[in-house]
Amino acid sequence: MSDLVLQGLTKRFGEFTAVDALDLTVPAGSFFALLGPSGCGKTTTLRMAAGLEEPTAGRILLGDRDITGLRPHQRPVNTVFQSYALFPHLDVAGNVAFGLRRRGVRDHAAEVARMLELVQLDGLGRRRPAQLSGGQQQRVALARALVNRPQVLLLDEPLGALDLTLTRRMQVELKRIQTEVGITFVHVTHDQEEAMTMADTVAVMNAGRIEQLGRPAELYEFPQTPFVANFLGQSNLLAAEVVERGAGYVAVRAYDNRYSVPAGRCRAAGPAAYLGVRPEKVHLAEAAAQVPAGHDSVAGVVTDWSYVGVGNRYLVRAPWGTELAVFSPNTGEGYYPPLGGEVVVHWDPAHAFLLDREPGAGDATTPVAPEPTGVPA
Amino acid sequence: MRGSRVVAGLVLAYLLLPVAVVVGLSFNAPSNRLSYDFDRFTLANWADPCGPAGLCASVLRSAQIGLLATVLATVLGTLLAFGLTRHRFRGRGPLNALVFLPMATPEVVLGSSLLALFTAGAVPLGFWTVVIAHVMFCVSFVVVVVKARLAGMDPRLEEAAADLYASPWHTFRTVTLPLAMPGIVAGALLAFSLSFDDFIVSNFNAGTMTTFPMFVWGSAQRGIPPQVNVVGTAMFAVAVLAVVITTFRRRAR
Ligand SMILES: Nc1ncnc2c1ncn2[C@@H]1O[C@H](COP(=O)(O)OP(=O)(O)OP(=O)(O)O)[C@@H](O)[C@H]1O
Ligand SMILES: [Mg+2]
């Protein structure tokens, strides 16, 4: 087993740079998630790793072996395509056996049967792809790649067409298979929850570049850039100026209020910074008197409210006009203010973080459009 | 609903009436050479289809020409279709248009200009000149049909094959060719029926040789022997059989 290493990998389509000097090491046997918005270059990156797209620049290595120049069929890498790409003229079993046949594996029938059982398609081996549902086709695509036990399995949104229950089950299955077989999985998705639940390492990609890479909790708790803060979950990002770098803390001023953040949670190099705090780390109080000691706070008015079962989502307009997102878990305890109510928003400074901000840029709170729910009871 | 059924029935009757006449006349014993009335039922025509001098020879010749022209046109046309859809090269656009030209040219013009060409080149007219002429116009049809099939093919399928360890040759054999096959077969069938059926171009370039359509046309002056209808009916039966078999095979999947 060897690491998959991308060095300065670049792909240009004419003038447009789809993948921009990507440097990436996927450790052998790890579950690696590539997360990013539509069109950020995820598929293009996978296609270069599979050999289906020629890089404009850069190298691809498997351990010490440079595979940049190898043809797709020479690479110990298999792909689960975003569009499945099942062979319509072959039945399900024929599709799954395709790679085994090419490699001259004898007795592939047993392997195929076992794999079909694994993806819960036993008994459908004689069907044609056209006679399967979208989710079933997706599982055939998965089985067809997985049955070869490649060194690296590239999965391009393999669970996109499945319903929630099946998605959960396949997530568990995939994770189990990956740990059991020890194959390196590079899993492309734009579902952040999927990426966080399944992967050892998550890389957040934006416009052809990796914005941040790390364990899911690292990325979520202390994002590197405003993009990551908003793409992986939501964030309140207030435009602030660093006013003091003290012992163990950094103080900022935002809209004439003074806030502080532990020094270890400051990524802002210059004076212009974003003060970030996750909506679920923000609490609501009826009055300033109820704010716990040591918490930072701001008073505001509830402008929007929506009930989402596990909790309530609020938008609270601050005195300076921008809105803060607040998520109150539905614990049955706590303060659930009415629409239009005056509240005090507060948080533990230890949960806040500071990111670099372009001078002059305003708040960058995740835009949220909660369903209008009328007046709360 | 009923109206559309009536219309469909009328259209079908319109299409099949000539066929019915052919089938009927194949069992006819005409009272004289120039009679096209149904005089008397007989099986004699079916018992002796090769009765009229030259009939069976002409059918055989047309079949030979048809098969040869089909094989050549299908191979050439398929290669051309692959070249035109898979590769970008200088002159691809004009070539795409030029391929259509033989389809758009009136057959009389095609036939007479070929004759001029052969005569100028002192090529003896006969079997091979007809084959060459047929290949020429059949290629266009094959190219068009196969190209349509290739254009509708998902390029991801070949990538998936390559990803699953299939070399380019294997990919072609196990994925590309099977997927293109319906188009190639359709092109070949079209080529054969065009060639077998052709009268105008053949008439110009056959010299003293006679193909089946030329035989029928020639004998029409003197009264068509009823055996011609036997051949026609048999050909129709073969076509129907082919359609039935393909329909059932498709349904069996
Ligand atoms: N063959 C191509 N020619 C030109 N541009 C391309 C080509 N393939 C991809 N692109 C562009 O490159 C960018 C990245 O595409 P890519 O398919 O890698 O996105 P993605 O991250 O997989 O998105 P999605 O989540 O929607 O699948 C897109 O802006 C796309 O338009
Ligand atoms: Mg994609």
C-alpha cells in the first residue's frame, strides 16, 4: 500500500483553470473526503488521478512511483463515476465482472456474487442497467469498482442518488469495507455531513484550490478561511479590527463593541479580521442580567424564526443592522423568544475565532433563508 | 380514438396493397403473356421459380453484388464514421458535407457520370463496375447511420472500460463495437436493400450484364413472368421474418 500524492497538479481548459497547482497527500489506507461546491474541480482532480484527463502540469505519484504518464488501464486505481457509466449492453453481473475478466481473474462468478450481496443487489445479476432504479445503478457502479480491490478507489459522489435511509446504510457499509479491505478511498462529495461522518481527513476545495485540510473536527471547530467557515456548517462572521494582542488573548472591536478571543484561536495576521462564532455556540438570553460572566454579548431583535425539529433557528438583527444566526437545540430548556422580541445574544469567547479579512469587506455570515413560519406560538 | 384507428388501417392498407397484389399474382396462371388479371390459381410458379430464362441468374447476380457492395460499404462507411466522430482533423467539416453528396445527387446523374468515368478510363463494364458504383452510394448511407449511433454514445462508457483495465483494443472490442453494432447492422441492411433494388445506376454501368431489377424492367416490355412475383413474395417473407425475429429477441431481454 502506498500514499497517493498529487504535486502541483494543474488542469486548464483553454483560459479557464479548473484545478490550480494542487498539492495533496492521501495517506495509504485512509478515507479521504474532497469537499467543495459545484464546479470547484473535484471531478477534474479525480479524472486526472484515474488517468482520464491529462494534467496541464504537475505529477501524480503512488508511493514513490510516478504514474502521471500511465494510461488509465495501467493504473491500480478504479473510479465510481458521478454518472455511473454502466455498460448498457452487459447485465449487472457482466458489469461487475468486467475488471476481473480483464485482469484474467479466474472464478470471477463467486467474487461477483459476493460483491452483489455486499451492495444488496443479490438476485439482480441478470438484469440490464436500464432495468434498475437510480440507486440500484449507483450500487452496481460501486460494486464494479470495488470488486477489483484497487490500491486507490476514487468515488465521485457515489451516494448522490440514494434516499436518506439507503445513504446512511451505504455510508456505514462503505466505511466498513474501507476499514476491512484497507483500500485508500478518495471520496468526492458536496455533502458536508457525509464528508465529516465518513472521512479521516477532509479537504475543502474551492475554485481549483484546497482551502483547508484536516480532521473533520479541526476544520469545523477552527476553520482556516471564511469560505471553509461558511461551507462546512454555518458561521457568524463579523467584520472586526484587532485592537490588542494581549497575553493569551486577542481583543477586537466590531461596531464599537469590544470582544476577545483566545490567542490560540486567532488566524488573523493583520488588523482586519473576522470575528467568527458558530450559530449553535451562540445563546439567547432575555436580558443582559442573565448573560453568564465572561461571555461576550450583543443585544438585538429577533427578525426570523424557524422550527426545524431538532432545534430552532433564529436570525437576530444587531444594532448595526446585520443579522446573526442562532441555533437553539430543542432541549426543552432555555429561552425561545418570540418573533420581534428583544434578546441578548451571547457566547463563550473560547468558542469564537478570528480569521483574516480583506480590509473593507463587510460581515460574511452564512446567508440563510429560513422558511417563513409566521408568528411563533 | 376510433378515427385514428380507421386512419391507421387505411394507411396500412395503402402501404400493403402492392405487396398483396404481388403475393396474389405469384399464384396466378395468366392466360397470356401480357395479362395482369388473376386468371387461375396455381402453384406451378412456386414449383418452378427459375422457369423464365435468366430470372434466377439475375437474382443470384443481384444478391452477389448486394453482398459484396454491403460488406465493402459497411467496412468503409464504419471506418469513415469513426474517423469523423472521434478525430478532429483538417477538412473534417467539408468531409462531413461531402459524404452527403451521393445521397443528394439524382441517381440518373450519378449513373451517367460514372458511366462517363468508366468509359473514359476504358474500364470494361459489368459485374465489378456495378459493385463499385453501388459501394459509392451505399457508403454515404452507412456513414450517416453509424455516425448517428456513435454520436449518441456516452464517452464515459469507454472511459469506464479503460478505468477497469481494458486496453484501447479491448475497450473497442468489448464496449465500443457492441454499442455501435446496431448502427452498423442497420447501415448494412440499408446498403443491401439499396444495392439489390437499384436500377438506374446499374442500368448505366452494367454493360451486357443483367441484375434482377434490370431483368424485371426488361421483361416488363414483353410481359412479366409470374415467377417474378414469386421472387418478390419470397423476399418480402424474408424481410418480415427478419423483423419478427429481431422483435422477439429484443422482447426476450
Ligand atoms: N472538458 C471541459 N472543458 C472545459 N471546462 C471544463 C471541462 N470539464 C470541466 N470543466 C470546468 O471545470 C470546472 C470544474 O469541473 P468539475 O467537473 O471538476 O467540477 P466538480 O467540482 O466536480 O463539480 P460538481 O460538484 O458539480 O460535480 C467547472 O467549472 C467546469 O465547467
Ligand atoms: Mg463532479
